[in-house]
Amino acid sequence: MLDTLKPIPPDAILGIMVLYRADQAPNKVDLSVGVYQDEAGRTPVLECVKRAEGEVYSAEDSKTYVGIAGNPGFNRGIEELLFGSGHPALADGRVATVQTPGGSGGLSVAAHLMHRANPDTRVWLSKPSWPNHLPLLRLAGLRLEHYPYYDQRAKRVDFEAMADAVGRIGSGDSVLIHGCCHNPCGADLSQAQWQALADLCERHGVVPFIDFAYQGLAEGLEDDAYGVRLMAERLPEVVIVASCSKNFGLYRERVGAVCVVSPDRERNLRVASNLSNIARGIYSMPPDHGAAIVARILSDAGLKALWMEELEEMRLRLNGLRTLLADKLAERGTSTDFSFVANERGMFSFLGISREQVIRLREEFHVYLVESSRINVAGINQRNVDYVADAIAAVLQA
Ligand code: PMP
């Protein structure tokens, strides 16, 4: 039976990781990683997490399963983060939330729900999008299409083209939108663009499917939720997937959620039962530890305040590094204007350089990025920023 399997080439980013590890150069720089790093190049456990973890550990008196829908305190906390308190969808009892193994688990459960509701559902993904959207959604049986999103030459969202494509999506189909900190391009929708998109979805019966993996890392916890809250106010059906990997730094604990807004309570109950049934069919019960930590943090005023401080520190560091890199490149008089790096948000941006230039950065300067020229801004720090800027300027010159 196993003979029919064809080997799958390893992930391109993992290949770069291997090359980076093997590189002995003391000045090597890794801008390819997918996780947040601090000034010292570490991905630390947040202090609020350490404290909450201690409390969870000492209070825990059983390892029996949590329910299929997960930790109710976690689900409530996530709903409040996403919607803010008093949001009409929450007040009307039209939101069903299930704790999932990471945002990836949430995307998978959401995709199965859409496919179960209608096996012909088509989902439109931004061009480009997070590469893992493809296998996650395809494995659930969804048919995938693409809408234009990032204009590589103008270095901005091509909203006209996006709106034109969304306007042609059929009723009942879905458009997947990055809530903020677009991965991989860093270019987010403005509030006016979210409003225009809500109008389009409303007019054409398109279901917004929002992947919200970076809340708090663009403009702040509240501002980043603008699109989610607007869509949930304006549209009868919205699917939202949240991840606590980045904003709580809980990557390996696998903490996320899927939240579905329904038009009324009756349909909400049906959605909730289907979400639980799908989760049961994929992994049966979610892991507890990370969600228990998040629930603790969100229900304790002191821990929550500490988390918000730590999150703000990460956000300000990312945005500060963006400005710093753009300034350093401007000082070097590069032919390309890199001010877009300062305007984009989150961990990722495309430098917009060629594949050959990416390879030169790696082979001559030991600066590693993925071949699409996507960089993780968090890999830059005060010690390496001049070196990185010099290296980029050098490959642009020759
Ligand atoms: N969506 C996007 C756009 C992401 O970048 C990520 C993480 N890289 C995720 C979802 C899911 O992350 P996780 O499964 O670790 O929560």
C-alpha cells in the first residue's frame, strides 16, 4: 500500500534553515524564520505566560480530557479579544467558538465546516497568501481560487483588483482575508478598504473567512480587530480563526480557536454542534495546557495588563525595526525606495529583490531569506542592522 506514495520535497523554508545552521560565519543573519525574535535573537517565553503557567500547574488536579469545544474560559476570553465586549453578535448569542490546536487547527475545522455545509464551496485566497493555507483547506475538500492582493511593483495592496475579483465571487462562496500583519507581504487593508469589502460581501452574499493570527502586532489589540468586528456587525455569516502562537508566544503549545458568527441563535446552535463534531472527527479533544494559560491571563487583571505590556513591546520593536531598516537603506542611497518596509506591518515583508540577489545575500553575505525575498523583520537587531543594510545595498548595486 505504501508503495504508491511519492516523496514530498521538504519545505523550502526548512531547507534554508538547514543551510543557515551549517553556516559557520560569525556574522550570519537569519531573516527566514517564521517566529518572533527579541533583540538577542531569542523567542522567549513571555513573563505573563511563565506566571500563569505556574498557577495553572499548581491548581491542576487532573489530566482528564477537556470538552471537545475546549476550555470555556479560554473561548470566552478569545471572543472578547476578537469582538470586544458588547458586540452585537456576542450579545445576540450568535457566536460559536471552539478551541483548536493552533490557528492551523482552527483553519482546518473551519474548512471542514464550510465543506460540510456545501461540498461545492469555493474559497478565494489572496495572492500571495500563507503557503500552508493551500494544504489545510484543500485537505478538507474545499475548492481554492485566488484573488489579486499585493502589487509587487507598487508595494501596496492592489485594492481595485481585489475588489473587482471579490465582486465576481458567487453567493455562498468565501473570501479568506488576513485580519492584520499579512503573511507574507505585510500590507494590510485600511479601515476604508475593510468597509468597501464589507459592502461587497454584503452585496454579493460572500462569506468573509478571516485568518487572524497576529492580533496586537500591527497597530494594537483593538485597532487590529477593526475588520473582524466590522464584518461581524455587517454580515450574517463570518468565519474567524484566531491563533495565540505569536501574540502569546505559545507556538508549540498549539493554541487557537475558530469562531463562527451565524445569522440567528438557532443556526448558531447548529453550527456549534457541527464544529464540535468536526473537531471530534479530526483530533477528538484539544490540548489543554496553552489554552489554560491564556484563560488564566485573560481572566486576571494583573496578568492581562502584563501581557498587554509585553505584547506592546513586541509590536513596538517590530515597527521600530521596520523604520530602522528603511532608514538605513535610504542612507545608503539604494536605487530602490524601501520606505514601504516602514509602512507595512507584522513580521513579514517582501524586499522585492530578485531570486539571484537573494542567493547572493546568502552565499556572499550569509544573510538568509526565503527565495520570494520575504524577510522576517524580527531577525534584525541593533547589532546586525548596518550589516544587513550594507549587504542589501551591495547586491542591489552589482
Ligand atoms: N495563519 C497565518 C497567516 C500564519 O502566519 C500562521 C502562523 N505562521 C497561522 C495561521 C497559524 O499558526 P499556528 O497554527 O501556529 O497557530
